[in-house]
Amino acid sequence: MKYELHPLGDSAVIINLDDKITEETHILVRNISIFLEEQPLPGMVEFVPAFTSVTVFYDPLNVLHESKEQKTKSPYELICHAIEQALTRIGAENEGETRTVEIPVCYGQELGPDLEFVAKHNNLTKEEVIDIHTEADYLVYMIGFAPGFPYLGGMSEKIAAPRKESPRLKIPEGSVGIAGSQTGIYPIETPGGWQLIGQTPLKLFDIKQDPPTLLRAGDKIRFHPISSEEFEKLKGEQG
């Protein structure tokens, strides 16, 4: 496994695995995350997985306290050594289960006000945009930006579209959007500049649930179209 370690302030280390976003690098990020979840490093506070890296946050005093070499090495050196040792023990057995999650979406009209723009931008019909958007399997690379917001890979360049020049102040929960060559789902009401093509009735973030997020890194998701009647029915079932 190739990697580089870099300090982030005085209490974090970035494990940089690559500078390109690929599914292979994502698997490494997942494996490291699963290992750290199951076997936390001495002095570790938390870890944050991203597209091509994992950042380990640590308590310098706890790192020193739990080390036998505290008189000869700095907390940064000690945590780097612990990370290096951990990375040699990470293998296929640390790979997590891959789930496939179906996401129903009601496309267009008031739930997807920018569907027509995306279609015209790419010289397509609205139906062709929907067909292209629903024919792919998408990989959840990471969760971020807002609680439960999935960063997805796998969207066709045929339906890529620029962000809106003026972001909306409020985007409804469940809105499905496109920005550049990415598609995503807004889990909560929030400002945003993505082109909205539809909306899902599913709750992606629910503080009452454990875990509170419907999706997690490593999931595969697939969108499928539903009617406005089906949307209202499923929305009512979500509570």
C-alpha cells in the first residue's frame, strides 16, 4: 500500500493514499476506516475518511501517556509510527459489506425544477436525462457537507451541468441534484447551488435512527423513477 503521512495542525495526521479519485483508492480508504473503527490507535480521538485520504485526529498528551517512548519522540512521531504499524496489518479481511440501496425519485415538475435546464444544456429530452440518470450504479465515496449527504461517483458525462449562478437559499429535503459531473441527494433542507432534477421521499438523515444516516461510504445506490402519486404515498409512510 502506497501512502504519505502529513501533519494537519498539531493534533492530526493525514494518510494520503492518492491524488486521483478511483474505486481502488476508495476501497483502501474504507479498509483503513474499518480497521480504525475496530482497533482505535492509542491516543486517537476520531478519524475522518475522504475521497483519497483518511485524517486521524489525536490527543498529543494521551499519545505521550500511552507510549513507552515518550521521552525520545514527539506525539506526532509516535502517532505516525502507530499508523505505519496499523497499515501493515490491514488486509482483505477489513473490507466492509457492500450494500445496494434503491432510491425512488419523482423527476421534474415542482420537485425537479431544473430538469429542463439539464436537458437543454446537453441537447437531450427530459425523458433521456431521466433514463441516463437511472441506468447507472453509483458508488457512495463519502458522507459530508451536510449530515447524510452522499458524494457519489458514476454519473454519465452526458447529463453533466454547471452549478446555478445564484444558489438557492433553501433546497427541500430529499432533492436530487446535479453539479458538474456529480449527482447527489440533499438529506436536509439547506442552501445549495446544484441543478435540481427530482426528489426522493426517503429520509437520508433521521436523528431518531441508529445510525442516523441511511447511506454510508461504500454503498452502491441506484435511482428509479416514481410517479407523483407514489411519491406522496411513500412520503406519508416515512412520517
